[in-house]
Amino acid sequence: MENQELIKQVTERAQQWLTPAYDAETQAEVKRMLDNPDKTELIECFYRDLEFGTGGLRGIMGAGTNRMNIYVVGAATQGFANYLKKNFKDKEQISVAIGYDCRNNSDLFAKKSADIFSANGIKVYLFDDMRPTPEMSFAIRHLGCQAGINITASHNPREYNGYKAYWEDGAQVLAPHDKGIIDEVGKVKVQDIKFEGNPDLIQIIGADIDKIYWDQVHTICIDPDVIKRQKDLSIVYTPLHGTGMNGIPQSLKLWGFENVHCVPEQMVKSGDFPTVVSPNPENAEALTLAIKLAKEIDADIVMASDPDADRVGMACKNDKGEWVLVNGNQTCLLFLYYIITNRKKLGKMVGNEFVVKTIVTTEVIRQIAEKNNIEMRDCYTGFKWIAREIRLSEGVKQYIGGGEESYGFLAEDFVRDKDAVSACALLAEICAWAKDNGKTLYEVLMDIYLEYGFSKEYTVNVVKPGKSGAEEIQQMMVNLRENSPKELAGSKVTIVKDYKTLKQTDAEGNVTDIEMPDTSNVLQFYTEDNTKVSVRPSGTEPKIKFYMEVKGTLKSAADYVEADEAAAKKIEAVRASLGI
């Protein structure tokens, strides 16, 4: 499309926001963009509607159809309300739970959504302040709601916000409801949004749900005796200015840990995240203050949750006493190794247990599960797919844990989204168990690699913002499909899996079906030397992600650094093969 034609289109769309349907502040912001000779900002804000995808909304805050604001959030909520009324038309009183995080405008978007749902005759349970995402998921099931929303952009930078849609099972919506809601949202015009709420249908919740949720989280403790012996375990925790401060320190105390040190500068609620570049526990920079405190007090473990407290990052001391970050794959390994090993040791296995991982998460988990005769299931990225596996086996098989490489883990089935509240408490228990056995978490990780095999995982995020970026990402996937690599780092590609077509092709050209519940825009390449590369566009950020896993040899814990360096070189060779 010619640039002048695009400018004409976005100008026409923007001018529709200069009507009385929009507030004066919004109109002034739009007018400023229209008057600016540089049309870049106008294009970015109006070239499309911010997509209400299968997980909801996520975008930069501001005026415009491609931004997070009360009108875009309002349309999403009105469409969601319309779908609920159609789907539950025989129910006397439909109800929803609403949660939100610390971000700028999160409470505003939550309250506007509460007004809209209530104006449509739907009862609303609205949290009185920010709460962890998993507690909102729990509240949906506990209160018998038909749906829920959570206002959060997870770990995204401060300029973002988001809107996650949940169904009555406490999980983010899946088919057919995801597409049904999207269709309804697409029909909504600004004049259709019922902004005038009904206070009689809005019930404020808070401390009453907190206590029940924390008590439930405590039930997943595997070995209370080890916690009693190691109650003085020195823990450093940071919520990174987010919702974790309303739950994680309290949960750790309930489990019996008495020596918890919160990073004071980051126990301040703020959507500006003033002490970090980005509030992402995956990033080493975000843990700087926590590790500084850990060094000062000689702590045993460092933990950080993201702003909506559904993901946890961690650090521990290596064999030289240096603080090192433990990545998402390694954290997932530690969780599942501990859960399986100690449930077996304490006689808590009954034989019908299963664990879940996502297709981009380390294959070492498969080795742990197979060696311990535990069923392991693979699913797509996103905890809604792990929640689906829990739902499918409810009352038949026992879910005991599931996770993904992006620092999310769920150890229980009464929540249906990743849960940093329970994950932090369970991590502390694992650390206590290690210490009780004269080991550090680092040494436990070495034990896992020595018993089940060493691998190194690395993710490359290729960021492509804006309209042109989205088109580039789309073309990169097309190119990879049409010209799949024949080798990676000198090793022949033996299997290509395309989850968009649900077909698997081997090196001889034989094609077989892949059994998955739905299609997904994901490609995977497997090589002769067991390298695995997964490629997918992010569903929440303007980036395409390359997940790489390479195998290595580890003969002893002392060889770890050497093995890790060799694996890192192999990853660089894989990157060169892919041109990234």
C-alpha cells in the first residue's frame, strides 16, 4: 500500500475519535497526532484495531484503535459480555471475577470493565487492590463464576498494558469460546459500550479470598518436616514493584519460612517500575538489587516475580560461591525433579500422575518422566494448554506439575494459570530440602544433569515493532516453511514439524500427521545430534522467537562450565545456520 493511501486511511479513522463519544482528553491527544506533520505516530496508533486475540489484548497505552485505552478495553468487555449472555442465556445470574496488577491504568481499566459487565446485568466480583494473576484464576472457580478478566501486561515494559480473558474453569479461553468472543468483540462500536455501571451488581472482594487461596497453596507442600528443620533458610524476594508483594511473603510465612528478606526499594507499588529497565525476571538486570541484598546477608536463594506474579525467576550460588541465574528451563527441571523424586520417596504417588511441558521446553524433562514411569504430555506454549490437559483428566488422573521455559510453573490444579505464589513457596522448599541434604540448588541441578543428561537452551528474540515489523515476521515464517534448513551447526535436519499444517516430514520426505488439539504457527527442526529448534511469532509482543536446545556431555559437576561453554559455541553455530 502506498504511504499516502495509508495516511489517508488512518486520518479517516482518527477523525472518528473527534466525536462526543470520546472524552476531551482523548480527542485532544488524537488532534495532536493529526496536526503533527510527521505521521509516524498517527499510523502506529490507527493503522489497525488492537487485536483481541485468543489470549485477549496487549499493547502500548494511549489513544487510538491500536492502543490500550478505555475504549478498546470497553469494546473488549462489551463483546465479552455479549458472548457470555448468549452462551449462558439460561443462567439466572452470570458472574465474572476481575483482577488487575500494578501497572498504570490497570485499576482504571478494571473498574471500567466492572461497570460495563454490571451494566449488562452481569454480577462482578472485583478485587479491592492488585492481586496475583493466579489468585484471580482461583477466584473464578471458588466463586463459581462463568468467566473472568485480568488487567495486566505481565512482564512487558512500563508503557504496555493488557487484558486477559478467562473461562469458567479458571483458564484463559480456548476454542470454541476464544473465537466466539473475538467475533462478538469485532462487532462492537463505541456507541454500543455500556459505560454506566450498576453498583448493586459489583461486589468488592479481597482479604476473604486471600486467606482461602493461601491455605490452598499450602496444601501442595510435599515435605513439611524439612521446612521445620530449615525454617531459617535465608530467602531474598522481590516483587519488582508488582502484585507479588500482596501474596508471596505471606505465603512463604504460612509454609513456615521465618527468614524472608524483601528488597525494600522494590516493595513499592509502581507501574513505572523505577528500579529496573524492564520488570522481567528473565533479565539479569531485574535481579540486581535482590542479588546485592543476598550478598550482604549471605542468603541461600533469590526469587523474583513479575508484575502480575505468575512467573518466577531465581538465582543461587554456584560451586564457587558466586551468584548465578537459573533459567526457566532449569527452574522447570528443578520443580519436576523434586516433585517426582520426593512424592515417590514419601509414598505420595498412587500411579495415575502426569506432568506437562510445552513443546519449546527442555527435553530433559521427558527423560526424568520416562525414567520414573510418569506420564509426560507436550502442549503448545501458553498455560491455557496446560490447563486444558488438567481439565481433560480431571477426576481420572492426577496432575502434579507443569511448566514452560518462560519461567512459568504450576504445581496445583485449583489454579489454572501459572502461579508464582505457589512456585516461590515450592522453590523455597526445594532449597530447604537441598540444604537438609548438605547441598545447594546448584548442586541439585548438577545431579539432574548427571543422571538425566545435559542440555543447554537459549532463546533468541528478534524484535520487529510496528506494522512493517509484523509483515517482516510473517515473511520470515513463510521463508522458513518454503526453505527449511537442511542442517543446523553441521548436523543434518532429520525431522521438520509444522504445527500450522499439523504435518511432520522426515529427511526422506515421508509425511505423517501430528496429533494436537488445534493448529499453531510454530515450526520445529530436529537434527541427527538431537538439537531442537522451535520458531514461533510471539502472541503478545512484536517479536519472533527462536528456541534452541543443544545436547552436551557432562561427566562430573566439575566439568559443567566447560560443557556449558561448548554448548554455547554450538548454539552460536546454530544461529549462524539460521542467519539470526
